[in-house]
Amino acid sequence: MSIYVDPEKLIKGQYWCHMSADSLAELHAFAEQIGVKKCWFHNPKRRGMPHYDLGTDARKRAVAAGAVEITAREMVDKFRGQTSLDL
């Protein structure tokens, strides 16, 4: 199983990216390991990818801890059609 981060994007004056994983348990454990706040977690109710929003420093910690850097397109393709119940 892996943790994934996509490239940062400038939103409202700050850079953000998404972090997701092959399972929710792995995602939450990794987030705790790198010091990411639980309130940064987003779990769409219908369709969409459960993920954490990360700023620049948190993204750097994620990559240093082993997160796989993928493109935004790869992130969408990887999790397309999944719901929070699928993970």
C-alpha cells in the first residue's frame, strides 16, 4: 500500500496539495506520523477521494517520510469512481 501526494497548487494565496492512500487506516496513520492535523481530512459523502489537504511544509514531510509523488491526473485516475466506503 502507498501514500500519494499530488503537486501543489496556489489557492487563495497559499500552496496546497492533496494526500491520499490505498486505505483510510494507512492514510490516517501516516498523517499522524508526519504531524498532520485530523481537521485537514476531507471525506466526501458521495463521490470523491478521501484526502488530507497539505500545505508546503506538510507536503515536504510527507515526501521525506515516503509518500509517492504523482501528478494531479494520476491522482484523479487512481481514485476515480471510489467513494469513502471503498477505501
